[in-house]
Amino acid sequence: PKDVILIIDRSGSMDQDGTNRMANAKTAAKLVIDGLTSNDFISVVSYSSNAESPNERLVPAAYTYRRLMQLYIDGLVASGGTYYLKALDKAFDVVAGSDTDDYGSKCNRMFVFLSDGKPNDDIGQFRDRINEYKRTRPNDMFFFIALGSDVDAAPLRDSACATGGVFSSVKDNDVMGLTNAMAAFNKYAALGNANAATPSTRWSEPYVSEPDIWGRMV
């Protein structure tokens, strides 16, 4: 089980002619959400000059909530600036409220931060804010994705180095590459499980075996 927080840039540059960044980010994010199970928890934060989320707490990644998150993503419109700190603060508000209410997977927690440009606010404060958060939750992981063939990847690449995160750079119109980058937390979680001293439980959605080789399930 895991908590996944997708943080998606919806600034004006995401609608740059010919890049399809906003459309591709929507497609990739929805595919990532489809890959979650009802044992996981999800939140989506979108940001530009402001940041917002359709939910104030993490929600179970059951089908109904997955669909609601996907509908929210479909409605995103690119406009405004690129304010990393506002996005981060909103994401932290969601998980803080979830922790206060004792709500979530109580296991792995992954933040996936996507942007196609330099921030309008202070990148140093952005990194400091993440490191401050990690002092109380050192095992939480941050994945930074720079989207665009011509973007300056340094802010996010250097943020990954400064915070112990994972960085990916994805070219324009590479939907599969973007999907893989946004879903990289799955490989990270699997690697952590493989390295654990004691084998961990793996979770899946309920399913019916065809043929019924396992016999009657109770």
C-alpha cells in the first residue's frame, strides 16, 4: 500500500503551441491513477499562480475515487505562472490533514512533482521546505519530472540532488515516457520491498481466477 500525491503544473506554458504538454500530462496522470489499487491512497494537486486539490485529504484509490480524480484532471486548464511553493504547501496541507485524521496507507508515501518551467518563486525555499518536511518523515520520496524538449531542467534536477529525490526529464510528445516517469514510484517501492530483510505483503485488487484453479475462496 502507498500514498501517491500527483502535483501537476497547469501554468500557461503547458499549453504552448505544438508541445501538447497539458494534454499529455493529463493522459499520463490518468494512466498512473488507473494503475493504483483500492489499498492505495491518492491526492491530486494542480498549480499555476495558485494551487488547488479536489480533496482536502488523501482518498482511497478505489474505482470511484480514481474516476473522480481523472475527471478533475480532465478539467484542468493551462494558464498563469509557475509557483512551486504554493503547490508544495497545498500537497503538505493535504497529507498533514490526513495524518491528523489517521487516514492513509500508513506505509510508503510518494510525491510526484511535474513542471515544464522555472518557478516564479524561490527554488531555494522550495528545497528547504522539502528537507524540513523530511526531517519528520525521512522515508517519504519525491519524484521530480521536467517536461519539455527545450526546458531548463536544472531547477528540478538540482532539487532532486538537494533532497535525496529522483529526477526524470521527458521530451515533448513522449506520452509513454511521461507515464513511465510519473509511475516511477512503483519501481522504487518494489526495489524497497526486494531489499527488505523480511518479505513484505504484496497487494492487488480482488479478482476471479479463470479457470478456478485455487478452489473456493472464503
